Amino acid sequence: MLSIEALKKIDREIAKYPTDKKQSAVMSALAIAQDEKGWLATETMDFIADYLEMPAIAVYEVATFYNMYNLKPIGKYKLTVCTNLPCALSGSNQTVDYLKKKLGIGFNETTVDGLFTLKEGECMGACGDAPVLLVNNKRMCSFMTEDQIDKLLEELKK
């Protein structure tokens, strides 16, 4: 189900917890699985549940609660824009409008070429850098003007 490399990474996460608490590594295990597979199919979550010796429903609860997990296939690049009040007051609504127009998609949609998926995000803890955008849950982009968005999109298309 997962590569040996991914399992080794999960084992390193499990080792951070007491032997009888390996389920504490569920968030890390899901992230590792998602990095390898691109999204979390039910079969992948079931595998994680078995690997961590926990009920599958508990894994589903984690995966459905946090928006960093993708429960269906998405584009190569997931662009998540914070739309909470501080970011909205600093221009995130305009950022969203520009991205929707530029990409030709709305929230929870993927471009025809499969390159970009647009998501609405909750607070990313960077209110002073608003508006902010997160690429693939890993790269935070701050002060996203139309020019900055254009540069980012061109960079990602390469």
C-alpha cells in the first residue's frame, strides 16, 4: 500500500510516542501517506488504521476534521487562501476573486489541466502577512498581490 520509504518515515513518527500510544502518530502518518499518494483514499486510511492498530473510524475522524488532508484527487498544486476576517480585511477576498478568474475555477475545483485546485482555508497564523496563500500545505506565500499571484502561478507551471 505504501512504499518502504514511507513506512520508515511513519515508523520514525511512531517512535516518538510510548509503545502503547502509536496511534498518536496518526496525523503524521496521514501526511506521509498523502505526500506519497497525492490524496487519502479509504483504502489508504484503512491501511494507516491497521498499521497504527486503531479503529478505522478514528482515522477517518482525523482526516475529515483537518483541511490539510485531501479525501479526493486534487491538482498537482493545492492553493489554499485564508479567508478569515484579518486576511479578508487585508485583501484576501480580492485575492480569491483574482485566482478564481485567472484559473477559471471556484473553491474545491481543479483546473482542466489538473495543475491547480483552489481551497478556502482557515486561519494560517500569519495575519500580519495577509493576504496569505498556502501551496500544498507546505509553502506559505505572503502579501499576495495580483503580481505576486502571477509570478507564483508561472513558477509552478514550470
